[in-house]
Amino acid sequence: MQVVIIGAGFGGLACAHGLGGTSAEVTLIDKQNHHLFQPLLYQVATAALSPADIAQPVRWLVRRHNNIRVLMDEVVGLDLDEKQVRLSSGGIEPYDILVIATGSGYSYFGHDEWAQFAPGLKTIEDARALRGRLRRAFELAELTDDPDRRNALMTSVIVGGGPTGVEMAGAIAELCRWTLAGEFRRIDPTKARVLLIEAGSRILAGFPEELSAYAMQELARLGVTVLLDERVTDVRAEGVFVGDQFIAAGTLVWAAGVQASPAAAWLKLDTGRSGHVPVNADLSVRGLDNVYVLGDTAQFMQDGKPLPGLAQVAKQQGEYLGKALRRHIESGAPMPAFRFHNRGNTAVIGRHAAVFDFGKRRMKGRLAWLLWAIIHIYLLIGFQNRMLVAIQWLWRYFTGARGARLISGPLHEEMMRTERGKEVSRRSPKAASG
């Protein structure tokens, strides 16, 4: 029995562990060689953690299971008739059972060209690039003699008021007001602007209103300006248009809209713009034998509502599917229905401020932040040197100290590109209003 799992995220890795030690030959395919703890990726982008703190080689994580083989390759398509997975390297992997756990990416609502100016936050490369852009903007602000340009460079805009956008806005505000304070001579980082733009009527729309209101209050305390009921209409290298108003910015972050991986196209399914694949109660794809989809890629309905794209959903689905397939392969047991058990939805706004939604119960403030910290440290226990990582992370978080804040690449080239964009930035507001 050959089982192919595409994706080594929370769901794919949990499923692989469930099949470890069975008679099945399991092949785990991912275009990266590491498993990434995405919930803390924003802290890598703001230099609170290093990439090694939240990533671990996939081969090391499954090393004790001799029946699991890892391939670092990218899937480009499927042959459903021949039951084969086609890889970018030209290789072909046959399967008897296929599990797709390829996650999701950000949707730019038909404007994919915006991604080069306002990157999302899904990979270590995204976090590193964003960290470099953020730090570089302050270095350029220190160099320029133009006050307007300086203010623009010291402005950060985050698009999207979900958990990622809120956490990112709070982290950038803390970085400016505490970590960078006193490091420069011509600029004052504590006066940097951080704007969070949300098209809806409130941030953290998936949380109860009282928790959204608390998050707004805490962001304001950190100096973050939140713009509600405002839609970004254009994104450029020099800033964003909100309606007809141009906001010049040195750092742009995209945290709005989600679309699933290309799995639906591989399966020849018309799922609309979101790309989520409808699945049955056992996570199998309707109309296809022995093909399962889980995590952010799947559209799983529970109690009349689709499950949210959360790490805990993907992990629970992966654990369920690994155990269910194990019993099915070993004894022919039927696949039971999956049921998600909510462990609580959370978002951290800043130091000592977080929100937790457990459904009937809610929590906010310092106690919620402490619980958030404990849970995230607990979830990191599968990583090498976990105690060292936990102590290091807590030290940085409590003291405000940050890790690697280095800038790689010639600063001169970035300065030249910035200078060329000055005139565009100055003309843009006039063009928008006229």
C-alpha cells in the first residue's frame, strides 16, 4: 500500500506520524525541507525570534519511522486515472491513497501584481524579506534630508484586520517604540506611524465584539491607527491607495484574504475563487476514491458552517486521518466521521495583551497573554532544544530585546530605487484626487 502525502504542515505531518510504523509505504512531499510553526512567523518578521526557533527539518521529525520517505520537491499536477503525482523535477510518484494538505496563501483579489510591493507572511523567506524591508526603511529614513520622505519611510501599513494583521501591527509598534528607540540619531522611531487597514466594520471579525473592541483599545495604546470600513484600491512600491487617498509608506504588509492551494485545479474541480475543496465527513473528496484533503485546502462543514483555516483544525484533521487510515490499512476498518473540537481561538495584540475565545467562555488581557505564551511554548515541544528556545523566546519577549536585525544586500541599490520612486509618490495623491 502506497500512501502519498502532499504538504508537511500541521495536517500533513500529523497524518504522516499516524501512519508511522505501519505496513504502508508513506511518501511525504513538500517543496520546503522544514516544518514551519506559522503562528509565530510574525515574530521572525519583527526580529523577536530567529527562523531556527520555529522551524525544524522534516526528515528529523519523522526519522524514527522507517516506512516514511521524504521528498523535497514541488507537485505540479496529478494523473487521477493512473493514480500518479507529477513533480517539478520530472519524477512521478504512484499512490494507492492520496492525502493533500497543501495549505493556503493570501488572495490579492485579482491583483497578484500587488504581492511584490505588499508581501504576505506564509514562509520563512517572507518573514526575512519583511524584516529586511522594515529595518531598511528606518535606515533610509536616517539618511534622507527630506522630511516628507522621512515620514513616509517611517510609516508601516498592514492590510487586513484578522489575527495576523493585528499581531503584525502590534509587533511592529512594539519594535518601533521599544527596541529601536535610542538607536538612531536623526530620527525618533517612537514616532513612527503604524496603520492597520480593515475593509470590514471591525477587526478580528471572527471573535466576539467585546474582544474586538478590546483589541482596538490595546492597539491604540500601542500607537497603532486602525482604519475601519476602508478598502485598499491600489498598491504601489511607494504606498497604498485607500479609496482615492494615497498613503505613502516604507513598509507594506498584506494580511487580507485567503485562497487555497492549486489542489482544486489538480483534482479538476470548479471551486470558485477560494479554491477550497469540498470534502465528506471522513475528509475524502466527493466522487474520488482514496483521495483526501485536509487543513486550509479543505472545505469541511460542521454544524452547518465551514471550519476556519486554523492550525488546530489542520492538526486535528491530520491526527484523525492518520489514525483512521492506519486502522483501515491494518484491519479494513471503515473510516469514521471527523469531528473538530475547538480548543479556543486566540490573537495576541502586544506584550501582556491577548484575547481568547473558547466559544461560551472568553478571556482577555494579561491572563490571556500568559495562556497564549504557555500554549505556544507547549506546541513548540517537538522542536530540538525546545527548553532553550522557550527560555530565549521568553527572555526576548519580557525584556523587549530582539534577535537578528541585520540587513543583507547593498543598501545603495535600495536607496537608488527609493529615490527613483520619490516623484511617483509625490504625484500619486494629485492623480488620485484629480
